[in-house]
Amino acid sequence: MRKTVIALITALSLPLALTVAATPAQATGLDDVFAKLLVKQVKGANVKKHLDALQAIASANGGNRAAGTSGYNASRDYVANKLRKAGYKVTLEPIDFVESWSENSPPVLDVTAPNPKSYVPNDDFVSFQPSPAGDVTAQVQGVDLTLPPTPTPTSTSGCETADFAGFVPGRIALVQRGTCAFVDKVNNAAAAGASGLIVFNEGQPGRTDAFPLDIGEWRAGIPMVFTDFAVGNELAATPGATVRLKVDSNLVLGTNDNVIAESRFGDSRNVVMVGAHLDSVTVGPGINDNGSGSAAILEVAEQMALYPVKNKVRFAFWAAEEIGLLGSDQYVDSLSQAQRDRIRVYLNFDMVASPNYAYKLYDGDDSDAVGSPAGPPGSAQIEKQLEKFYGSRGLPTVGTDFDGRSDYGPFIAVGIPAGGIFTGAEGIKTPEEAALFGGTAGVAYDVCYHQACDTIANINATALDVDSDAIADSVARFAFDLRSIPARSSAARAAATMAAQSVS
């Protein structure tokens, strides 16, 4: 097959180059030709060979491939070597993660004015893990608080940058639990110039006490604590309250590498980015989560390495997803706005071979009108492209929310359209889904999710094969034709931000 591809590319390369340069609209036929060829080349059996290799790596390295372990490093080297052999330009991009965190002494939260008072550590409040060390005394400023509490958890305090309008830099931000991820509140507070952060519970039954939290975020660089509702409510009700906030911690960072590979050909001003996280959790080898996505995009990358694509294709194998999307988050954070704008689509593949699978596509247009909102402009087109492939095989699909649990999160946060495939994790398969996809209703899509039994025996070969073909089809089509994806501009980014805020 490889000789056939080389012959085909040799025959097409000169006229293709002329066609792309002179009449881009005519390239639409080539996306179909190369998509069908790539689907034919990408075989589930070859994807399974990559999974066998990842299982062998885990077995030889303590049973896992988690961030900071020899198993992850061996997985990284395996993928990087395969990509280099195929002819890609491969970059190992270092990212940081928390290797260890401990406290030397209990945290301090004392009101110093107007009425001095000391709160009890590990009772009234606890340190966020992994909060950096810090000792600040400053006035507290509440941020978009919901007081008194509402009957259901509805606080959006600190979830949007707009919540911090009027925040005085140097003050300690007081925000309330609810709605969005804690990390969003942390990042927004730091961006507003907060010297420290106090998050308090909401006040509804069952959501009043302080309890230990590990949010996997330290880059804000400010001390952080989590308090019960009574403490937060008291601080919010005290005009001009000034507190001393101290966290006495040891934070040790480790380094892992994202593996980034770019195609030889294609316009670098128009990048099709394809990603999957390479790390596992510490308790198991992570063959479905997410060896399956990594193995599938690796096979796609190998088979299309010689394709004379019109648009640059960039494959990313993310480090440290399991401890907070750290690889993708730090990657996106490192890009300039111009570099972000060049990424026209981001395709994410996380768990594509769940044993009790459903073919779930990220709901780019929010067609179900529940849960998370639509993705950035262009996300709906990605979903439709994937739907078209499954439809061509007479296969149903269902939508799944952009719930922030995988590596598309940092991309959609900056307005990059995203989409992809997910076959389910710890969620329970519904009777309706069992009627569509087979399998067993009332049972998790993956009963071994984040467990030691997520081994090579924990994959569904049919789902792996079909989803690998779907990945091949979508990557090839966008590699040759991005006309359906709207170009991004400052005006479009502003509109997308406003739309997201209005939904929140």
C-alpha cells in the first residue's frame, strides 16, 4: 500500500501544487480522493499494534504510563520515534506539573480589621492543593457573590473575567463555589491582580463545609484557601474586612513533554491540529483512556505522512491531561494570538474504543440545547463532517457536551473551533443508546475507567476500527479543504466571547 501511495503522490504532486496555488476552489475533489485513500490505509489491526506497544510499556514500568513516570517517558519516546521515522518534524515540548506538595505548618486566615478574629485551620478552612506558599495581608473584595444562597447551586462567582470588573489589584479575592471549574476562578482572580484567593462553599444543604481540594493548578502564583460558607458569608458581610492569608507549603514541580509533529507539506497559516492525551492515571496502563486515541492518531499520522496536503497538519500527544489538562493548557497558553489564529480547527480524540461504546460526537452546535453551550464558530461544521462519515456507513451518532474534561478545553476557551469523538467513560449507557449501538444499558461505557483493569483487554475492536476510520476521514478532508470553517478575526473572537458570556 505504501508503494501505491508514493506512486499516487508522485503522479499528483506537480498538478496538485499548481491546482492549490492557482485555483484553491478546485481542491475540493482532492479532499475526497485522499480521505478515501487514507481510510483504506488506516486499519484497526495496525492501531491495535500501537496499543500492544503501549501495554508492553506500562507492564515494563510499574503498570502505568502516568505523568512523571518512566512509563510516560517510554510512551513519549515510542510515539516520537514512530513520527520521526515517518518523516515528521517532531518537537518535544516541556510542560510543568506538580511532582509533590506538602505543608510545613497549618494555613492562617485571620481578620486583622475592623474586628480581629482567627479562623480554625482544617476546620473553618483548608489550603487549596497545590497552593503556592504565600503570606499576604490585604483587604478582601467579594466577586459576584450570591447571598443569601439560592435553593440550588447557581453561583457563577468568578467564572468570567467580567466578574472582576472594578476589582482592585492587590486585594484578596473572595469568590463562591459553583457552576464553573475552580481553576477558572483561580485564573480569573490572578489575571485581575489578586494577591490571594478565598473560595467559600455555597450555603445550600450539603454544600456548606470546607473540605480538601486538589485542583491541579499552581500557576496563578498566589496563596489559596477554601472555607466553609459561614466564613465566606461573614467576610462578605464585613465592609472593609482585611485579612492575613498565609499558606506555608513546599511545591515541587516536575517536567514532562508534549510530543508535537508537523506535516512536511501544507500552508502553515492554516493549521489542522489533531490531539490526544498520551498519559494514563497512576493506577493502570490507560489503554482505552487514552491509549486508544493516541494510537489512532499515530496510525493516521504515519499513513498520511507523504500526503501533499494543502493545509499544515499538526499532531499533538499531550502530557499530564489526567492531572488537569496541563499539556494542552500550557501549550495554548504559550501561543501568541497570531499563532492561535493559524489553528483553524482542533480535533480531539479521547477514549475511542470503550467496551460498552456509543459513538458520541462533541456537540459543536449545541443542538440538544442542554448542558454546555456550542463551541466556537466552526465547531458545528466539524461535528457535521464527522456525522457525515458515520452516516455514510449507516451508523448513528449522539452528541456529547464540551464539559471541559478533555484537551479541547483550552482551545475552545480562546475561540478555536473544536470537535472530535468520545465513546464514553464512567457514565451509564441509556436504553436509547443500547438500542442504537448495542451493548448493555444501565452499565458504564467503560467499567474500567481510571482503574487497573484498563488494559489491552478493555477495548472494543469494532469501535476502535470504525473510529480510527472516522479520524482518518476528517483529518484528510480538513487537511485539503477548510472552506467550511470561518476565518477568525479580532471581531469574531470578541463576538464568540460575548456569546459565551451571555450563555453563562
